[in-house]
Amino acid sequence: MTTTTTRPTKTAEPPKAATTPKPEKPAETPLHRSSRIGRDIGGLAVNVYERGIANFVAFEKDAAKITPYPWAKEALAVSAGLIEDVGAAYVRTARRILR
């Protein structure tokens, strides 16, 4: 009885390119996750506040257009401008803090 043994043939492997090992990204800790979620929620809250201010300012400007009294037009226009300016400063500051 004759047994033949076959040797596995070597396949030529392509040369490996020199790669630099990528630094591993640290796992997200609960503290990092809660900070990220807090920033996301804060951003949403600022967006809602900004939209609410814009709606209220638009309402006051529309009311100023239709009121028949000049003193009321002036009061509504000044109030709308003040609320718009203060709201814009608040939103700008809040967005800067949430970065």
C-alpha cells in the first residue's frame, strides 16, 4: 500500500503596506454620554426658545401694524425690538456655552 503525502503549497501573500496603528477610541463613559445628551437637550431647548421669541416678536410687530393709536404702535415696536435684541443675545450666549 502506497501512501502519498502532499505538501501544502505556499501561496504568495501580497506585501503588507506599512500602516500606522490607529489610536483606539476610548469607550464612551456614562459621564461623557450624559454630557453629550445634556448638550443635545440644551441645543433643542435653545432652538425652541429662539422660535418662541421669533413668534412673539412677529406677533407684536403685526399688532403694531394694525393698532389705530400711534402711542400703541410705538410701544409695541419698541417692545418687539427690545425682546428681539435681548433674545438674540441670550441665544448667542447659550449656543456658545453649549459647544
